[in-house]
Amino acid sequence: MSNTSPEGRADSAHMPAVTMEGVEKYYGTFHALKHIDLTVARGEKIVVCGPSGSGKSTLIRCVNQLEAVQEGRIVVDGIELTAGPKNVEQVRRDVGMVFQQFNLFPHMTVLRNCMLALMKVRGIARDEAEATARRFLERVKIPEQAEKYPAQLSGGQQQRVAIARALCMNPKIMLFDEPTSALDPEMVKEVLDTMIDLAREGMTMMVVTHEMGFARQVADRVIFMDRGEIVEIAGPTEFFGNPRHERTRTFLGQITGH
Amino acid sequence: MIRPFGIDEILFIVAAVQWTLALSAIAFAGGAIGGLVVALARVSQVRALRYLALGYVRLFQGTPLLMQLFLVYFGLNIFGAGINPWLAASLALTLHASAFLGEIWRGCIEAVPSGQSEASWALGLGYVDRMKSIVLPQAAKIAVAPTVGFLVQLIKGTSLASIIGFVELTRAGQIINNATFVPFKVFGLVAILYFVLCWPLSLLARWMERRFAVATRR
Amino acid sequence: MDYQLKFAPVFDNFGHLLSGLLVTLELSFGAMLLGTLVAIVCAAGKTGGPRPVRWIIDVYIEVIRNTPFLIQIFFIFFGLPALGIRFSPNTAALVALTVNVGAYATEIIRAGIESIQKGQVEAGTALGLKPVQIFRYIIVKPALRTVYPALTSQFIYLMLTSSVVSVISATDLAAAGNDIQSQTFASFEVYLVITAMYLVLSIAFSGLFSLVERMAFNYPLSR
């Protein structure tokens, strides 16, 4: 684990990974997030689900400030995000993100995709960056694809590269924004397996997904969002076995097809 | 003797706009006729015609307009037509415009869905009817915006006629500059006049292009 | 037609033509390089810059696109000395060509930048790259690839336009032609040969550009 403690950061291993307090987010007049209070503990795995437009992607995109919020406090690993651009830079280095559409850089090989931020953000020398990149490609089980370009890989392989690319930066928290939604069904499993491995190793994860099997197996808590609000938040056994809210029940009924 | 850059000088330059416009109009009219011929030849069933038209387009798009002007200017002299800037500039710009318009319009004709041609074959329409009633009217709609865009290019191109002694806007500016020696003001004024001619056309072309893009998106 | 074409005087001066050709090549490649840099900066400014910057770039583009190159070079060569900015003919030619192609290329490259998907920028942001780094490492290359055909036709057009610099006594290919014809009076023949040389240049340029395309953009595109 990292033992660096930049100034202004409380040095406590028991500090939450993410704290959101009274977060409000608007797109113009559309109220995308309504008074969000949420604390994510270190090593915790959170699965966020909900209908489209419910604000679930927006919620996790606030954690690395891909979306700015209008009100409230967001603290990531002891750094107050909402307090200025320097803090945002710091947080982005420590938070990895995986997107629905992979977003690999098409003009770089798989290896270069993984090396770019190591060299340009962390300032690590090329040789060392390459060694790190290869190590993580090994970990997502595609070391042999290192010299290929993204367009030469299947969707599942591309998404595993995207995971490796994020892991190279040694993040403390990983965000997954519908990582399997753009995949052909036969490729979903390889990506989920990679994510399960990562969860077992103790990574703090916030995952937006409709893969309820994954949620049951991996999540410490499941969040159900609707119309910008957190409607229900519970451990998977309770969440799936005994959902308290009508809206949650309706949603679960729809996606499990009963 | 140095003349002041006064109201007479300004009027002389402004008046020369008419010759720029006249030359542009001639070249555009000639180029429209030539361009239609080139475009039809480029999409012709006859292979020789297609290659001939392609060669013509490549030749005029692959060489400088200034050289085209010189060759026509001196070529006419060799053919006994004498030194005639009017004729040379009109002819050279017409040939030039024919190649460019021909290529633009070929693209527009090819953009008409081939089903339209096939349908007119099926109806038993001959070549002339098919082109005149079915293909060209549809191509024309696509062609308006890029054609106006080329008109801007053509108006700017007429400035090169000044080099072979045709007195239009640019040449008028040079004449006044040689007498007054205030190039900053003279060429500034000339630039403004070209801008006044060209900018509205550019805006029009862009507006039509956008409107067309919106119309075809549905 | 009684006239006999006389090419001998033209080929007697072929060395002069070649040195003019060299200047044409220098001007073309110089303006391509500098103009592309100008265009990349302006395109970035137009997509991400503050309002006054965008406005200035818009004025630059509209002024250049709606006035003849001939007037632009007159203004730079004859007009700017009034402001104390003085160039030699060949430098003025390079400046004028750069300013000219920069405006056209800005619009082309901007279209390229706008074709880049938002997710690419987000991925860079999430990795902690700064906006300038995202532009430099993630956007520029795919954007240039998208607009490469448009950009290179503009470059060929630039090379052809460069013949106009002979009017300010720059020493390019067309100017060499002017010299030779004023000495030999074989005007038609001189310009015929020079026109042919320009034609060969355009063909060579498009060959070179497709070679560069194959080398620089050798990564596969997704289906």
C-alpha cells in the first residue's frame, strides 16, 4: 500500500475512500443528482444500478470530476475535490476509470496505450513504463497482444486492455462505467472475470452495471438510483432478497425478466 | 511626381470593381457551359470521353492558374489573335472554371442515388430525358452550395488577370499605388473591396450547405 | 499557323529553371510545415480557446479566405514596410504563403478535431493528462488522419498558388520563366515547359503524400 502522505492529507488508513456530502448536479435546468450522501470505505465494492437517465453514470463520473458538481462536498482519499483544480489533478492520478466504449487510443499499440500516462503524468522512464505495462497486460491475461492496435482486438480484449491501462497508474479506486454494456454476450464473462480478480485483490471499486450476477458475487453494497436520487442502498443479500422500495422491486423485476 | 491618395484615386479603384465583376461573370457563364460538358463526359458510358474529361480536369487542377493565363495570352498571339488581355483572361478563366465546375458537378451527379437512373431506365427514358428530367434536377440541388463556393474562388482568381495587363480591381490598385506610394492604404482598400464581394457569397454558401445537410439528415 | 515552336532557348536556360524549381519546393514545403503549425494552434484555439481568441481566429480565417492571394502578398511585401516590417521577396513569399495556407488548414484541422469522440478526451482526462497533453498525444494524430486527403489537396493547391510570388520578384520557378522569356522572347514555349514542370510537381506531390500517409497513419481503423 502507498505510504506517501502529501501535505494536507490526513494520514489515516481508516479514512473512507470516497465521501460525498449533499452533492447536487444540474445540466442546465435538469437536476441530474439530487442531494447525494454516500461514503465508500477502503476496499469496498459498490455496484450502482438503475434505469437509464437515473444519474448512475453521473454519480461515478463526479468522483474523478469528469463532471463538475454545483453543490456539496466530494472527498476522495482524504483530498477535497471540490476545493480546487490542483486537488482534481491529484485525485485523477489516484482514480482509474473504465468506460463503456473502451476509449482506447486507436493510433497507439496496446503497450503504448498503457505506457502513455505512466510517462507523461507520472514522469516514469520509458523502460520502466514498458515493464509496468507488460506486467499489467499479463495480469489481464493478454500479454501477447501488446504490439497490436486496438482495432485488431475483440471488444472483450479491448476492455481488458482498458482495465490494464487504468491499473498501470496504481490507482487507489477504480470506477467502471457500464464496462460490459457494449460487449457481445460471449465476451462479457472474460471482462467480469478480470473485475472479479481485481475485487479479490482488495481494490476499492465503484461499478455501474446491470450484471446482477456480478453484483451478488462481488458487491459489498448495491445502490439503486432513480431520477437522480439514491433510492435504496443495501448489501446484496438484502437488496436482491428483500428490497424495501417499490421502485427497486419494479426495476429488479424488469431486468431479471420476471 | 507623387499624387495624394484622395477621393479621385479611391473612386478609380472602386469603379474597377465592375471589371472584376464582368470578368467573373464571363468566366462563370463560360465555365458553367464547359463545366456541364465536362461533368457529363466524366459520367459518360463512353470510356474515351471519360478519360478525355479526366485528363482535362487533371491538367487544369494540376497546373497554376497564372500559367494557364500566360499560355492562353501568348498562345493567342501565336495563333494570330494578337495581344488581347480581355480575350485571354476570359478564355483562360473559362477553361479553368470549366475544369473545376465540371469536377464539382460530377460529384453532385454521382451523389444522386443510382436507383433514380435505374428507375428511369425501367421507364424506358432515353439518355437526354433521363439526364434532363431525372438526374440533373436532383444533382442541381446538391450543387448550389459548392458552386457558390467556387464562385468566390473564381472572383479571387480574376485578380491574376492583372498580371497580363487586364485592368480590374487589383490592376487599378497597382496603378494608383505606383502614383501615390501608399501601398498600405491602397491594398488595404482593394482587400476590403474583394472582401465585400466575396464574404457574402461565402456566408451564403455555408448557410446553404448547412441547410442542405439538415434537409438530407432526415 | 506559320509559327515554329522554339524550345532550344528554354533548354539552354534549364539550370535557371532548376534553381527556380528549388525555390518553389522550399517555399511549398516551408509554408506547408509552418502553415500546419499555425493551423494546429488556431484550430486548438478555435475549439478550446476563450471567446476573444476564437473571434480573432475567425477574423483571420474570413479575411484570408475572402481576399485574393495576390492582394495578400502585395499587402505583406509593399504594405507592411509602412509599419516598419520589411521582408526580402523570398521571405515575404514564405510569410504570405504560410498565412494563406494557415487559414484554410485551420478549418480543415478543426473539422478533424471535431471528429474525435468525446470519450477519447475523457479517457485522457481520467488518466490525469493535462488538456495540452491530451491535445498533443491523443487528438492530433487521429484528427490529422481524418482530414489528411483534404489537407494534402490544399497543399497541392498551395504549391500551385506559389507561382504568384513571382510578382514580387521572388525567385521561384515562375519567376525563372519570366526571366527567360524576357531574354529569349520564346514566351509560349517557356511557359509551356514551366506549366509541364508544375504538372509533374503536382503528380509528384500526390505520390509523396500517399507515401507519407501509408507510413504515418499505419494503424488500423476499427470496423
